[in-house]
Amino acid sequence: MKDCLKYFYYKILLDVGQETVVLSGLNKQAGDSLRHIKNLYDETKYLKAYLEKLEAKAHYDMVMRRAERHPPPWYRRILFICGLGGISIYAWYKLDPQGCENRLLQIGNSSRNVLQLAGEFFTRSESIQQNVIIS
């Protein structure tokens, strides 16, 4: 009977020892998990601060860009005016083709006359005055 009690006593000690080892391992894993959670929390705080800085910089850039308006370059203005002119002439042509053609022919003839006179004026070596009537 003493041997049976001795066996149970050792068995209980072994079971308690194994539970202690298991609990010790669980305690270590819980400590590692808490450390990882703390690191994740610290990284999240850093990321939040970084994103707030980026947001503030983007907001500042937007405000400054809105405050400093830059006019478009000259060639874009000319292209815009030409586009508007072209669209308006096209619409006029669609509404009144005959009237549009007649008026454009008149404008073309008068501009050709003006350009010829300007060419003669700049290429002539004599200084003769001439009256030009533009209709």
C-alpha cells in the first residue's frame, strides 16, 4: 500500500509539475502578446500622428494654391478665343448658311485688301500718302 501511495504522490507531483510548465508557457505567451499589442499601439499612434501631419500639409498646400492663382499662359487664351470663335461661326453657319458665307466672303475680301495695302506700305521706299477706305 505504501507503494501505491508513493506512486499516487509522484503522479500528483508530476501532474502539478506539468501544469506548472504549461501555465508558465501560457504566462510567457501572454507576456509576448501584451508586448506585441503595446508595439502595435505605439505604431498606430505614430501612424496617426504622421497621417495628421500629411493632412495638415495637404490642407496648407490647397489653401496656398487657392490663394496664389496663376493666370493661364497666353497661348491657352488665344486657343480658347479661337475655339469660341470657331464654335460660334459653325453655329451661325448651321442656322444661316447663305448669310454666313456671304458675310465671310466680304470679310475675306476686305482683309485681303487691307493686307495688300499693308504689304505695299511696308515694302515701299517712297513716302506717298494714300487714303484707304475700309468697309
